[in-house]
Amino acid sequence: MALGLSVLGVQSVGLGLSPQAASRASTPVRTMGSVTEITAGSMTLRTDAGPNMVVLLSEGVTVLRVPPGATDLKAATKIAPGDIAVGDRVLARGRHSDDQNSIIASSLIVMGGADLTKARETERREWREHGIAGLVKAVDRATEEITISVPNLSTIPGNQSHPVTIKVAAKTMLLRYAPDTVKFSDAKPGTFDQIKLGDQVRALGSKSEDGTEFAAEKLVSGTFRNIGATAVSVDLQAGTITLKDLATGQQVLVRTNADTRMHRLPPSMAQRLAKLNAPGAPSKAGSVSSESGSPSGTPGAAGEAKGDGAGGDIQQMLEHTPPLTLSELKPSEPLIVVSTEGSKPSEVTAIMVLAGVEPILAAQPKGSKEMVLKQWSLGMGGAGESGEGP
């Protein structure tokens, strides 16, 4: 939800505080997230950065509602604070409270939860019907064509994927996921030269009659990591997990946020994944190394694979698995984390956290640094959990 915030004025004061505290209290701040609780005169946001934030509604606070996808306030309508509901997306602008534990909002920009749901459904349908996703296997910079591996609908050993050539034209919108974020709204304009082997690519456009070529109208790419690890500690307040990476032996700080999907795999599903990742299992689209993995998103067209058998999209599988909370994680518990490739190797932002993965990790060749989930497309869903795009 990128908005033209310069049109919103903020007044801040810092009376009765030390110069340092007064400076912090008077500095304009903003935060964005989803409303989880509403009380008289305040609300709680699950922020995009991860932690919860209490937003205090100052007297005379300005509240504007904008439609999903708005990038400015031209279509904004003024509403009352009482019109805000749990599930709405809110951008709060104001100043820190004196104790620095909350924000005193002078203005709020709201996207309705119901409106976002409708927009997500529409965009999911568009990407499901006209989208394609896969792992980059070849890049032709002279012709600006990308070859990706796409999972087959049904697979047999040795025939689990097929190649598709994506054609990029001058009018194609190219986007690149930014480091340390999985949000489509944070994706930056990209160039063809940024796309490399091992990247996950998702494109919206049209297929050729025989399905071997795809003309892209919009294309988003990114480099992601899959980490097999054991939990060391959990910070519930900060929304972080400290892991020991099984491939490197190093500790990794994993940040979670409102878009992170956390699930515990049923034993039967973990066993199926383990068989596909065992030594000698046929390779398929989505095979990744420890340096480059497949990103996640919401359910939608992840390549062409469906269901929970070989060739399936793990995102669709996870719709039927129990959700997981940070408080349920125990020290030494085996985990698989799918994350962005952050600016620091020791710190990542999680797209997905999976528990119940002991069979999968056990199936990895001893000493191998080839990452888990190599056999599964993790997809880049059509409309993100925040309703902002792939």
C-alpha cells in the first residue's frame, strides 16, 4: 500500500521530557499492518515488520479509506474511526507515545478487509488462469528469453516437468523482489539482466497454442533460500526464531511477519516429501541449491501443478495442514524455513516455516548442502496474503 503521504500533515510535541526523549517523541513515525483488536480509543496492528503495535487515536484523528491497489489519495473517502474493523489494513501516521510503546496517530489510511478479500480473489483468478511459474533453467540475454521448468500436472519418473520459454518484450513490466521482504508492494522495477539461473520467476500473460512459449505482460523474479535447521530459541515479542543451519552449522536469525506462513506437516505428507528428496529421486522443477530456493506466496497458479501428489504445489498442500504458532516451537525442533535472500546471510525474513519435517531432513544425503524441498514447487501466489500482488 504505497501512498502519497506528503499530503498528510503531522504535528508533534514533547513537553516534560528530556531533550533526547522529546526528540524521539516528536519525530513523525508511521507503521502499517492489519488490525487484530479494537478497543475504545485504540487499536492493535500486526505490523508488516512483525511485532504488534498499539495505535492510540488522538482527538481529531483523520481517517481516510482507499480502495485496494490505490497509490495515492485521489479516490480516498473520509470515514469515522468507528468504521474501522478487525482485518482492515491500516497505515498509521503520528508520533511515539511518551513511553515509546505505542503510536499516537494523527492520521490513518485504511483499506477495508472485505474489499481486500474481493481484490485478492479477482487477482488470484487472473494469475491462476493466465499465469505461469517456475525455476529459471536458462537465460538468453540476446533474445531476452527465459527458459523455466514447470511441474507437470501428473508425473512419472523421469518426466516430472517440462520447459517453457518466456518471451520478454519492451512493454513487459519487470519487477524484482527486494532483499529482506516477500511483499509484492516492496518489489522494485527490475531489468532483464538481474534474472539469473536458479531464480524463481512468475509471469502473467498468454501461452502459445502448444504451450511451449509464454508471452509475458508482467514478470516478477527473485532469489530465495531453503534452510534445513533446528530451533535454538524463539523471541515471541520480536517475532523471531534463532536457528542452527544444518548445512553450515551457523546460527541464523529468522524474522517472521504477518505474511509468514507457518505449518506443521502431517507425518504422511512429510514422508511423501522425504521420498521425493531421497538420494536417487527423479529431479523436477523447483530443484534448488542452498544458495537459491523457491519463494512462496498465496495459493494460485504455481506453474501448472496441482494436488498433493508428485508434482504438486506445496502451497496448495499447506491449505489442509494445521497452522503453527511461534509459541509452539521447542528448542532443538527440526524446521525447514523458506526465506528471502537477505542482505545478511545470518539474517533472513521467512516466507514459510515448516515443522514436522524430520523425515525430509533425514532423507538428505549426509554432508550434502543441496537444500530440502528440491522436488516441490513452492509457488508465487497470484495475490499475496496482503492483497498486493504475487
